[in-house]
Amino acid sequence: MYAALWRLLPGPTWLKLLEALVLVALVLIVLMTLVFPAVEPLLPFDDVTVGG
């Protein structure tokens, strides 16, 4: 999968590396700002069973 993505990116190796880093950064930004906050209320992190 990563090899196919690498072949699809245009330019020389240094530009492909830069483009790949930008894509990773964009995915992380989307996850941190949209996906994780939307899923957080559904996670059972508030269900503490120690000390009861």
C-alpha cells in the first residue's frame, strides 16, 4: 500500500518525501480535530472501578 502511494506521488525522491510528510501531517490534524473529539464521548474512560 505504501509502495503504491510512493509511486503515485509526483517528483523526485526529496519531493516525494516532503509530500508524504505533508500527507501524514494532514491525516494527523484531521484525526486530532475531527475524529477523536467525535469518538471520545463513546469511549469508556470515565468508568473507573478502582477504589469503590
